[in-house]
Amino acid sequence: MPSSTSHRASFDRALLYWLFAGIVGAPLLWLATLQTGYILAYQACDDHSRTWVVVPTMTAVVTTAALALRSARSARRAAAERLPLPLLGRLALGTAVLITIVLAASAIAPLVLHACD
């Protein structure tokens, strides 16, 4: 007897992938950006150039902003198709937007400070 609460035929793995990318991928990208900034700080000081730290941070901001947009689209799609994923959609969108804001705020320091500060 088929269950009335689960519709396995309409389950989309790509949608679930994008939702988890927003939940897990954005914080991991933030952590990787922090590590990259710490590693490249010595090279930036040696070269007296901020680009060693600014470029990876700005790249991460753009990437997480794109991930936030993709998470928003996936959340809308999950709600429109009435899939049992609206909580994951809202969580993915919130996490990706929050990490984008955190990365944008962490990009201020490399822009303002000198390379060896």
C-alpha cells in the first residue's frame, strides 16, 4: 500500500544538493577563506601588497552570494512544488546570506589595513 505522506517519484536530488550546499558549503567556504587569509598574510607582508589577501576574500564573497541566490531559488522551488523541504530551504537561504554578510564584513580589514599590520 503506498504511503500518502511521501512522494518518492517527485523527489529531486539536485534540489537537495543545492540546499545542503547552502547549509554546509557556505560555512566551509568561510573557514577556507579564513585559513587562506592566515596563510597568505606572510606573503602579502613580504610583497607589501594587499592583493594576496583581498582577492581570495572577494572571490569567496562572490561565490557565497551566488550560492545564496541559488539557495533562494531552490527554497522557492521546494515551496512551490510542496516538497517536504521548506525548512531546509529556509535554513539554506539563511545560512548562505549570513555567511555572505560575514565574509563581506571580514573583507573590510584587508582593504583598510596595510599588508604588515
